[in-house]
Amino acid sequence: MKHGKSPYTSTFYMWNGVAAFFYSAHLTSFHSHNTMQLVLDTQKDFRFKVKGGSWKTYKSLIIKENVIHQLDTNDSVQLIIYLDAETRIAQAIKSKYLADDEIYPLDLNIFHFVNSNELQLALLNTEPSLLENMINRILASLSLEIGNTPADERIIAAEQAISTTHPEEITIKSLADKACLSESRLRSLFKDVTGVSLYRYILWNKIRYATNQIMAGYTVNDAAIDAGFTDSSHFHKMMVKMFGISPSKFLKDNKEDVLIMCDQSPLHFETRVYNKGQRIIDWSN
């Protein structure tokens, strides 16, 4: 059973040159934006096609400005970032990835840039700085304006496995095998490298997965069971304990579409919808 909101969106934030929100439970009409666009899936993958093309599946995608396309959220949740194509950072990303192409599929997912906790905090809390900091890190990494911090590849492998595997399929043994470590050594090294226990990281992922299911349209109880919680009460308790907000409050807070201007001169953002005649939606007004 589903709760019905479609599309399901988080608060839409607009800064100077950048805008972003989380998006789910929808198949769009053909449309285009006057901005460059980054689509990063937070769970599995999404479907996408340009006008005249065929549907393909992606985990992350960079889209040039004014490209006519359709997006199918595919029962998943995407972080969508809009970027003024004339900014220095957009030009750097365009030069590195797009060249003469309209789109570029990244061989990366969002968990190459952030962990489950950071992603969940940015989604659940109406504090724009949380999402802004995360976006700045993603953009800086893609534009190569910052160097990559050396990291333990074994822990990266474990984090990726946790973040991209269904919660009920995750076991310490399977993670240890991915990282080529013993179970005890993985627990110890994971805490040393990330600063949190392996158990807590897995719990964060379960909560994030259940939240994504809610955004994809599932009821709180169905989302809780699918994520591996005993019932909705167990999910409620863990989400409040870890993130300070209940599933029902998250649903209530995102019942209506909300747009927040975070700068005095926010991104000028227009969407052209090609469905029974062209129409323009100006998000800046």
C-alpha cells in the first residue's frame, strides 16, 4: 500500500548559482532546464532518456543545460542538483565530462562523496547548510578543485557494500569478505577509520533505506518491514534515536512542496515542459 504523494520531494533549496532537492515517486514529462543538472541516486538506480533516445539506467548522471529529457525515479530516490552553467565550477565540470556530449554517466555513486549519516541528515533536517556543505563537496570533487583524501580502500569497499545492498542482505561476514579482512579486524578498522561502529553505520543505512521507501510511496509500516525492522514502532524508535525525527513527522514536513531561497540573489532557474504544448516554469519567482 502506498501513501500517494507523487512526486515526493524534499524542500527545494536555492543558493547563488546552485539549487537542489531530493526527488522520488515520479515519471516526468519531457522537459528541460536552463541549468546544468546532476542526478545522483541514493539507493539503487534511475531511468533516463533524452528526446529521440531510449530509456537507459544510471546511478549518477551529468546533464548539459537545455537538454530535453525524461526521468523515471524507478522506485528510488535521487538527489538532484541544478547548477548555473556559467559559473567557474560548472565550466570545470563541463570541460572535464561533457565536451560535445549532452549527458555523461558517472562511474560513481553518491556514496563516493558522502556517507549514509550525512546523506540522511541532509534529507531529514530543514537546515540548508547540511545539504549545501554536501553539495559543495560533490561539486569540488567533480571539478577537481580539491584533492582526494587518502582513504583505506578496504573500508571504502565495506561502506559501498553497506550503502548499495538491501539491508536484510548485509552480514558482517559478507562485508569482511568484500574488504578481505576477518570480521573482528573489519569491526576494529572500520571504527578507527570512520569514527563510528560498524553496527551504527549499518543501522544508519537501514533507516536511510526505509526513508527512501517512504519517499518512493510506501507506507511507514511497509517501509519499516522491507528495511528489516521488526515493525513501524521499532523503525520509529531507531529513527528518533539516531536522527531526532520520526517517520511520521518526516512525512508531515514534506506533505507540501516547499521552496526556500537561501541567498538574496538565488539561481535563476527555469523549467520548460513539453507536454501538450510548451510551458515555462520559473522557479525563481
